[in-house]
Amino acid sequence: MPVLPPHVPLFDSAAIVVAQQADAQSGVAVSYGRGIFTRQSWSTGHPVPGVIEVLQPPAVRQVRDQIREQLDACADGLDRLPLRAFVTAADVYLSPEPSTRYRAAAFGAIAEQAPGQLLGAVAYPDGVTGSILGSDAGVSGESHLAPLPAGFLAPLRAGDLRSLITSLENALAAGSAAPQWQQMLTFAEQAAG
């Protein structure tokens, strides 16, 4: 009988793909949640600590392509909905085109969180707020409905970085963002490569 991996998140915020070995003793779950793709391996034999790996874009691309091959094969009995959801999430994550995430953002207070690290507040229409954390190591962000607590700061995907760069350039040129946002723009440009 197949055994579920420990702590598999519910399908409320992530597309999940589970690959179980034929002997049902081990498997791999790849999921998307909170802005990142992860791979979790497990075994039901001897006690083995769960291994969770954050996947980089090349690994996400590889998993997405394998799932596409399965979908193209049209295997009978295959539950296609979660697989299509996963492929869609991976396509959006991997897209190099600018998103619209920061198009309507107003860039608010920004301060040095730690040496070489800036944390800035953003606000959007309709009661959405968020924050952006930037340093030489990269840029992360989160957004949420204003009455709710801030969420997990996830690394920005390529499309969101491009959206942030364009929006910051426009806001700085218009004088609607504090000058410290220029350093955040530099961090975003470095992260976008």
C-alpha cells in the first residue's frame, strides 16, 4: 500500500506531484508553494530524515517537461487536473516575460534591515500590501491583504524581477519613490542578471 510522504501540504496553495516507487518504500514529492518549488524525498524503511530541496529553475524545467511528456502520452486513469495545474505553475514561474505584479505598486518606506540589506514596503490598490527585501544575495518579496499578517518572503521569479525593475525605474523617475529605492533597483538588476 502506498504511503504518503511526511508533511505533504494540502492542495490549497500548491500544485503537487508525487512519484512513488513500485515497491512503495520510497518516493518523491515536488510541490509549489509560497513562491518556491521544492522536492521532498522519503522512505518508509529504516528511519531516514526527510530531505527537502529548493529547486532552481533548471530542475523545475526538467520536472515540468517530464510531466508534459506524461500528459502527452494520454495515459488512461491519469488524474490530469493536478498535473496541468503543476505545469501551469511551472510555466508562469519560468516565464522570462515581465509580470504585472509591481505595475500598480506604490513604493513606501524603505530602511536598512541589516548591513547591505534593505526592506521596503509596497502598497497596491484594493487593500493589498507587501514588502520587498533586497541585498547582493537577491531580492525576495511578499504581498497579502492588508488586514492579514505578512507572509513568507519568497525569492522573486524572473518575471516579477522584471516587473519590479520597470516599476522602480518609473517611480524613481517620477519622484514618487524615496531615493533609497535606487539601491533596491540595483539589487533587482543584479538578480535579473
